[in-house]
Amino acid sequence: MTAVGLVCAALLAATGLLCMVRIVRGPTMLDRTVATDVFVAASIGAVGVQAAVGQHTTTVPVILALALVGFLGSVSIARFAARDGDGSPHVEQEEERP
């Protein structure tokens, strides 16, 4: 089990490093957003591997919190990016009927 844990940790560390490079050098905000999502997913995977190697379940709340933060961050950035230049949202709203 330790060999599998070491291989997973090495791959997740490489993923985290490459994501950090993309976050710093990303030409657009959406590239940085995707890199941040992948980084959060790699962090969740790292906590999961640590829990599997240590054979305990006390890190489940940490995994849930990371997943929630990643989801809310992605949604908020997507809503921010979906606005027009004048600040109005792209989504057409229904007009009120008398």
C-alpha cells in the first residue's frame, strides 16, 4: 500500500505544480479558473490518499469543505465572466406582464 500511496502522492504533487504554473502564467481568467479547479481536485485527491494510507475517516469533512469551496468558486467566476461589458448579465430575463 505504501508504494501505491507514494506513486499517487508523486502524481498529485506534479499535478499541483503544473496547476500552479498555469495559475501564474495563464493568459486568461478562464485558464486560471480551470487550473484552480484542477488544483482543488488534486488537493481533494491528496487528502483522500492520505486518509487511505493512514486508514482513517476523520478527513471526510475536509474533503467535503474543499469540494464545496471549489464548486462555489467556479460558479462565482463563471457568473462573473458571463456578464456583458456594461455589467448586465447575458441571461435574458422575462418582462413583467401587467
